[in-house]
Amino acid sequence: MIVRITGILAAVNDETVLLERDDMCYEVLVPAFAMNAMQAQLGRSITLYTIHYFEGSAMGGNLFPRLVGFLEEDDRSFFSELIKVKGMGYRKALRACAQPVRQIASAIESGDIRALSSLPEVGKRTAEQLVVTLRGKLNRFSWAQGQDRGPIEPGGSLNQIQREALEVMVQLGERRNEAVELIEKVCRVNPDMKDTAQIVEAVYRRKSGGV
């Protein structure tokens, strides 16, 4: 069982990344919300926390080994809960994870069917199944858990796109307070940025001494 892998991020595709290690190249499935973070790490060494499973039909003998990878152990743990829901297979769950884990977990815990239904691959019936199956089990992944650590959540002054960039940077290992400060600085210089990846790239250019 492969539970963690470190290597050079060689490519980012629609649903997968390629990780080079020891003269081998591994294809790893990743959740939709992590794609911007992956793009920002191209060519760098990263560690992914993985789930190893087999895809295909046992009846026909066509089973293929797959790796699903996450930048955080908590994201892997959340995903392991998600695929326990009836009808939520690996591929469907990966596409459904179009928002950060804390946002999805909070929607489940609050019973927000409308927000859950807006996720890819999740209609009203699946959203209701998510709430029925997982509500009460995801508090440690939700926004409420983060708020327990202090009276004010850093980043409260950011808009939606900036908050998404903040979550990407936290996943990349940045301290939340420092990431908020950097995002605010680059957005003051270029307030017209409307894309999460743009903001993340601008932050790392600034950190490396670029414009």
C-alpha cells in the first residue's frame, strides 16, 4: 500500500499529475480543488499523501492500480470519509471536490443542500445522501474547527477569489497570517486579478524577488 510519495512534479493534466521519482514517473489522480496549487508547484519537489486502489471489473479480470494524491493528510482523511457515501466512487468524489475540504465539510455539517448540489457530480439526491451519511462526523475538517483556535479567522477581509488563493497557499505550506499579508500586498499592486492561480503566481514572484 502506497500512502505517501515525494518527487518532482513534472506535469499537471485535467485530472492527474505526473510525479518523477527514482527514474520512474507516477500518474496520480488529484482532487479538482488542488489543481491551482499543483500548477504553482510545477518543476518542484512535492509530497503527496496517497490512497492506492484498483479500478475496473474484477469479473473481467481488468483491474488497474491507481493512486489518488493530496497535499495534506487531512484532505486524504476527508476523502476517505467521502467515498463511504453510497454512489460516491473515487472518480466522482475527485470531481466533486471542486472546493477546499473545509468548505465542503462545513456545508455537510450545516446541511447546506444548495451549496453541495452546486458541486460537480453532486445533484440534490447525492447532496442529501452526503448530509445523512456524514453529518456529525466532519467537524474536525470544517471552518468551525479552525475558528476554535482563535476568536478571528485570518483572511476575513479577503474576497472569495483571494480566500481561495489563501487556501491554496496554506496547502503549499505557507503560514496563514503571512499568506494573508502577501495576498493583500500583491492585490493592492494589481487589484484587477480575478483568478486564483494569478494571485498565487504573483505572490510567489514577489517572494522570489520578482515584480
